[in-house]
Amino acid sequence: MKVGVTLFLLFIIPVIIVLSATTINTKNSIAKRIEASEKSTTTQVANQFDWAGQELEDTIEALAQKASFRYMEKGPEKDDAILEDLKLAKASGLYIEDAYYAPIEGGLIREEAIVDFDSASRVWYQRAVERRGAIFWTEPYTDYVTGEVGLTVSKAIIKESEVIGVIGLDLSLKNLTKLITSSQVGTTGEIFVLSDKGNYLISRDQEKVEKDVSNKPIFKEADDQFGFILDKTFNKDIQTYYKKVGRLGVIIYGAVQADEMVEENQASIRSAFVVTVLSLIVALVAALLFTLMIKRIANAIISAFTRVEQGDLTVQMTHSDITLTPKIKWLKKRKTNSKKLSKELTKLIVEKEVNPNGDELNQIAFSFNRMVKNYKAIVGDIKKNSQTILDMTLSLTEISKQTTSATEEVSETISGIAEATGIQTQDTEETANKMDELSTILAGVEESVQIIGKSADDTTVANGRNSEKMFDVYENWQANIQMMLQLTESINAVDEDIQSIETISKAISGISAQTNLLALNASIEAARAGESGRGFAVVADEVRKLAEQSAQSTRSITDIIKTVQKSSQTMIAKMSESFEESEKQTRTIDEAIDSANTVTDQMEILVENIINVVGLSSQIESKKDDTLASVENIAASAQENSAGTEQVSANAEEILATMEEFSANIHDLDNIAKKLADETSQFKLE
């Protein structure tokens, strides 16, 4: 049952996951398709709004160039000509609701005249005058005559830098409203228009017109020129697309309602439900059939292992035990007149051996059969060998008793010899130990002398190196003194060169002064020459400037020379002090070299004495070694005798212990052989 449940889950869980993913992807695809529809429709409407605004701007620019507005003299003829041009513009423009002209002196020229209309108080008039020829669009407003929302574009007419009047065109939102109401977004969506202040301008729901939604996400989040906004008041799953029309100051929106995807989602869910139910049925049937097959095979395997557990080693699995389809029952239940053929086929199927090269079940059955056969052969061999072991243990028991008796007699004899040899060995070892102590003392003396000698050698070498280093320091110090003398001479030479430069600088300064004077005289002569000497005056002025620059540079050079002279004099004084100190240092180095030479002479004398001590120590060590060798030979002989007797005694005792252990092992082996024979008798081999 557990296998069936596992198979069912393994089959149905991926199906549910795939169906869930498909449903989610379908929902996302529908949302993307609807958003694409929103974007397309909104963009078309926004482009139409922008085109309408462009049409009004082009029309007003064309009217502003008409002769009736610019060049005709004031009077009835001009007013009539302007009115005709306005009528023509209104008739030819698809999105022009009204066209009018307000002269600067007052009044309003319009197809349908308005009495006592104050144009100067209107925003479209005031802003056009302020912009002086630039086009101005008003914000959306409610017309006081028609009561409808509209926009106005206006432009001032400039003549000889003066405003002589303002042309105004009203944008007709009727046709644009028809376009919006006829545009379809999805199945439940709509197009609506907001002003840049957040008020509804156009909507299918007339109750929303002029409604302020400036504090709503639909308006507050529209920061870019176009894009998507997720406003949950419309739809929590599908975003709303918007696009701004900058010239008109409006925002076009395309949105769908919350139930836009309900029908398509329900259809997708129904399809997924049907597929899930069918998958559940198929999974249940497949799991049930497979469970029955696995259960049948498992029972056959358990039965075979149970028989082996009970000691029956004749059991063998057949092909029918691991067959997935119930062929035997099918053959028995099948109604046929050939009963004899059915019995033969059934017998053939039951007795057919498993195929070692077949599927995994055949290989499992074959491995089981081979294991039982091998186990059967091993148990048979154990049963035969256990009787042989019983016979051999009887003979070994008798032999071990005789060997134990002889070994006990040998052990007693060896023990007496070992006691006498042990006393002799002990005395010899004490003498050898005393000689070892003397040897240790002499070795310590020799080691100390060698350490002193090595230290003396190291001291001599180090003192020699110190003398060499002191001599190197002396030579380097003499070289430094020579370098300081050369540096002093070089500084004195530099000081002399600086004084020469100062003389040259004074000469350059005098030349600059003379050049400046000549330039001044040239300027005076050029001034006397009048217009013809103007060019020469410019040259003279440039020469004067160069002379002044030369004088300034000369003064800077003089200051630098004085600074350098002061520094060089200070350096010469410091070098003199350093030279005096160097002479003192030279004397100190000479004294250190003499002291090092004295130490070297004394160390050589010490080394000679140490060599003599080492020679005497070597002679003592040689005599000691001869004596110690003799004592050690005696001790070694005694130890060999003692060790030999002890070894023989130990071997005898070990043989005795081994024989006792051997007897015990033979007894245990006899018990094991009997137990093994009893256990193997439980198995059925034939």
C-alpha cells in the first residue's frame, strides 16, 4: 500500500505542478495581452489628441499670417475679412469648436456675436499678450456659454512691435469624445482623460466628469511621459496604461475593470480541473495495478527467504515467482476446450528457470538461487569436516599430556643453574657501573674544554673581523673627509660664479633701463609724427613693456642670487665644523684598532693553553677506555651465561604454559566441533 501511495504521489504531484504553472502562465499571458491592448488603444487616442492640438496650432499660425489680420486698416472691411477667415478656419478644421479675434481696442469678432464681452479679462487673451506672438494653451475649463469642457489656443498679432489683437481657437472635444467612447479596451475597459490638475475631462461615466482625483494613485503615480500604473481601484491584477499629451495638458488613460479576466480564467481553471481529475483516475489505476504486481513478487521473495531461515536449502525461485503479469491464474481461468494444453503450458511456466541476463527481477531471483546453492555447499562441507575435527582432537589430547610432563622436569633443572649465574653477573655489573661513572666525568671535562676552545676560536675570529671592519671604517672615514674637502672647494667655486652672475644681472638691469628710456623717447617721437607714427608708437610701447619685464626678471634673479649666496656661506661654515669633528673621530678609530690588536694577541695565547689541556684529557680518556673494555668483557660474559640460563628456563616455562594452553584449546575445539555438528544437522540438504 505504501508503494502504491508513493507511486500515486509521484505521478500526480508533477501533474498538479504543471497544471498550476500552466494556469498561472495563462493568467499572466492574458494580463500581458490586455495591457498591450491598453497601450495600443491609449497611444492611438493620445496621438489623435496631439494631432488635434497640432491642427489648431497650425491653423492659428496660418491665420496670424493673413493680410486681414496684419495689413488692413481698421474698419468694417477689415472686420468682415477677419470674420470670413475665421469662418473658413472653423469650417475646415475637424477639431475647431469656435474661432474668434479680439482687437486690442476691445470687442470680439466671432461668427455669433456676444454683447458686452470683455476679452481682456480672459486668461487666453492675457497670456497671449504676455507671450507676444508665442502660442498659448489654456488649462481645461467649462465654457460659460455651452457648459462643456474645452481648451483654447491663442496667439497675439504683432505689428511694428505692438500687439494689435489676439486670435483664439477653441478645441472641440465632441469628436475626441466620440473617439474615446467608441474605443474598446478588452471587454470591460475604457479610455478616459484627466487634466494635468487631476480632474476628469472625458469619461463614459458622465458623473465622473470634472471629478477631482488628484489625490488618487491613478494621478499621483503618473510621473513619466507614459507608462503603467497598478491602481487597485480598477484592477488588482492588470496595470493601467497612461500617456501624457504635453501641448494640451491632458493625460490619456486605458484601463479595464476587475472582472476583465474572469471568464478566461474560469475556462482555464475548468480545463485544468478536467485534466487533474483524469490524471487522478489514471494515477490511481496505475498505482493499484503496480501495487498488486509488486505485492505478488514481494510475497514470493519473502516466502523463499522464510524457507531458508527455517533451514530448507533446497528452495529455488522460478520464473513464475518474479513474473509481473499473473499468467498462471489467467491460464487457469481461461475457458478453453484444450485443457491438456493449458496444463502443459502452466507446468512449463511454473518450472521455467530464471534468466540471468533478463530484467532486474530475473537477476534478483538468479542471485538468490546462486546464494542458496553456495550456502548449501558450504553447510555440507562444514558438516563433513566437523566429524574429522572430533577424531583429531582425541589424538592431540593424549600427545599434549606427555609433552607437559617432560617439560616440567627440564624447568626444575635450569632454575638451579640460573641462580648461581645471577650472583656472578651482579658483581661484574657493579664494577662496570663504577667505570661508567668515571668515563662520564672525564667526558664532561673533555666536553667543557672543547667548548672553551671553540669559544676562544670564535672570539679570535670575531675579533679579527672586528679589526677588519674597524680598518674599513677608518678608510671610509678618510674618504668622507676627502669628499668634504672637495665639496667645500666646489661650494667656494659656486659662490664665485654666483658673484659673476650678479655682475651680469646688474649689466642686464642697466640695459633694461636704457631700453626703457629709448622706448619712451620713441613714443614721444611717434606722438609728434601723428597718424603716420602710430604704428611706430605701438612698437615702442611693446619694447618698453619688454624692458620692464627684463628689469623685473633681473630683480628676481638678484634676489635669488642673494639667497643662494647666504645658503652657500652657511654651508661652508657647517662644513668647517664637520671637518673639525672628523679629526676627533679619526683619533678615536685609531685607538679602537690598537685595542682590537691587543685582544687578538691575548686570545692566541689562551688558545695554545687550551690545546695542551685537550691533549692531556685525551690521554686520560684512552687509559680509562682500556680498563672499561676489560670490565665490560667480564660483565658481558657473565651476562651471557646468566641470560642463557634464564632464557632456557623461560623457554621451558613458556613451553609448559603453551602446552597447558594447547590442551585447553584442544578441549575448546572438541566442544566447537560437537556444537557445529549439532547445528549443521538442522539444515535440509536433500
